[in-house]
Amino acid sequence: MKRPSRRTRFSLILAVALSPGLSVLAQEVSGQGAAVAIVFDTSGSMRDSVQDAAGKPAPKYVIGVRALKQIVNRLAAAESAGGPVPRKIEASLVVFENGRAQTAVPYGPFRAAAFEQWADAFKQPNGATPLGDSMDRAARDLMRSTLPHKHILVITDGMNTAGPKPEAVLERLQQQARRAETSLAVHFVAFDVSAEVFKPVRDLGATVVGAADEAELNAQLGYIVERKILLEDVE
């Protein structure tokens, strides 16, 4: 049987992610809530350009910031009192600074304004890509949360270039989660880089998807946030 084209596959993902009522369904599934730590790549390579939603070249960090704001809107909608069963959301934002992980939005009750304020101010990608270090920092407060469902969402355009390897950190975090009898899921979005770069974390159970441009990035993030984080789908 002929496989669907990449464009068709991403159209299907986008249709699922943006399906009317899916956010409502996410709110109905559980009132327990979700703890989410977002790792956002701010390394120097994010200055490079890819195709934006209009088919024109744009810096990856500009596209990434727009995608981050969409994530914030989705989480805010899930937490909204307008839903049948509002979700409790706790969240943080971790970025890179001088080759090390840096907390941009401290972990705590979800504050959309804090994420948006950082996104509006960010203008200067630079430095290396400390993915493992960033996952470790993201997990510190996340693992202390009383919420049963914990997620680390990594948005990056390259492999780890500083600090511990992400697969080594992930294996340790999984052991920590088992000892604490809690749930920890990790999701990687490979933006303008082959998803195969992250095969070691995928082999440990992480969700790994690729995105070559803005349309694919938005589709994949919509899929992960709605289906993996809010709906708790299991592959």
C-alpha cells in the first residue's frame, strides 16, 4: 500500500491537534492536572532560517517563540474555568545561557503572562546546546510536584553540545520517578534537525518527532500538548 506523503501526514496531525472539541475532551479526561517543564532551545543555531507558515524564510527562534506562545495558549485553555473539568497546570521554562541551563520562568502554578513576557523579550540566541543539563534542571522542581502526571517538553534544533548527554539524564530521571512512584514523560521536538539524532532517548521511551518548518512545528507541538500531555496518550 502506498504511504501517504509527508505533507499528507502532517495535515492529518494538524487536523487531529486542532480538532474542535479536543481541548474540551482533554479537560474532561482528568481533573488531576499536569506538571509541565518546557525546555526551549536558545542556542546560536536558532538564528538560522527555515520556512515560516507563509513559505518565506524566517529565523528559527522567531518561529519557535510563536510556537511557544501557542503552547501557552493551549495550556491556558486547558486550565480555564470555562471547561467542564478545569485542569490544574503547573509549569516552568528552561532555556540555555552560556552553555548552561537557565530557568527563565520558575516552576509553579501556571502563569501565562510570565511565559509571554519572556517570549516577547527574547531576541538573542547564542551559545551551545546543553540538553542534558537543561532536562536535569527542568526535572528538579517538577519531580517535587504533587501532581501525578509530569512532562518535560524539549524543543531543540540540534544535538547536545555541552554537559551530560540527554539519554544519561533521562535514564537517571526515570529511575528517580520509579522510586518516587510517579509518572514522568519526556517529549522531544527536533526542529530542523533529523529526529534520528534523538534515537537514544527514543529507545528509552521518550516521544521524538521531527519538524522541518513552522507548519510542521506547530502541528507536532499541537499533537504533543493535546494528546501526550493533556490527554495522556500512551504510544
